[in-house]
Amino acid sequence: MNDIKVVVFDFDGTLVLSNQLKYDTFSQLFPEDLSCQGIITQVLGEILEASRFVIIEEIVGRIKSAGEIFISQSVDCLAEKYNDIVLDGAKKCDERNGAMQALEVLHSSHSLYVSSNTPQTPLKEIVEYRGWAGYFRGVFGYPKKKYQTLRDIMYLEQKKPGQVLVVGAGKSDRDS
């Protein structure tokens, strides 16, 4: 890691084991009947890495199109409910094995950042709650896209692509 000067971490699934929590929370927002759960599974299979707002809007749209169930709550209301459940759970879920040790070792010699699809305000709250804020020079989340965040970090740090390492668990990390 001699040439690497900046490390950008994804959060969910990379630093903390919250992916299953997030996945399961979508099911909690909607009726437990088979058609709703099938639609949720289908949408998550297609756009799992999209923001919660996009995912919930797509699920609501498909449920309404199916015409079997009436969803009275707005997308914003459902997203707020989702946020409350996930925020509490992400504060308490297990960290990935070795995450804390990696942060402790790297923060003294590298500039560390978080880039996530989690909305920025709750993401910062989770990082603060876990006592990790001091490790990171910045914590960035939705609505910024990961590639935009990475570009901004490279500009801010005045680093070339070969000097930046992205550590992530998903396609959006690889693509950034």
C-alpha cells in the first residue's frame, strides 16, 4: 500500500454487517401477503443498490399496479419509517471482522473516507454513535452517487486514481 494514500470505505456490508437488516426492513414496511413479498424480492433483485427512496417508490408502484393491495402511506412516510428501523439497527449490528482494526491501523497513515448509498444524515449519525467519526476525514452518503463522491475526494486530496483504494461490497463500489 505504498502508493495508496486514500482509502474510501463503503459502509453497509463492508464496515458493518447491516445488509440483511436493510433487506429485511423492506419486508416490514408492507403487508406480509405473498404478492407483496414477491414484488419486494423482485425489486431488490433488480435495484438493490439504489437509494431507499427509489426502491420504496418502485415497490409501491408495482404493488399499486398489481391492484391487489391498497398502500395508503406515501413513499416519503415509508422511507422515514424504513430509516428509523435501519438507523437503530445499524447502530447496534455487528461490525465486519477486522473493520475496527483496519481503521485503527490505516487512519494514522492514510486519509480515510466513507462513501455509501445510505442517506448522509443518518450515516453520519451511525458513524458518530459507533465512535468512528475520528477515523474519517469525511462521511458521504445519498443523494451523492459514489462515483461523484470518489471524484470529489480525489480532487480534495489532490490524488491520482492509483493513489486511492475503494473498499466495498457492491457493484456501485466497483463502478466508482
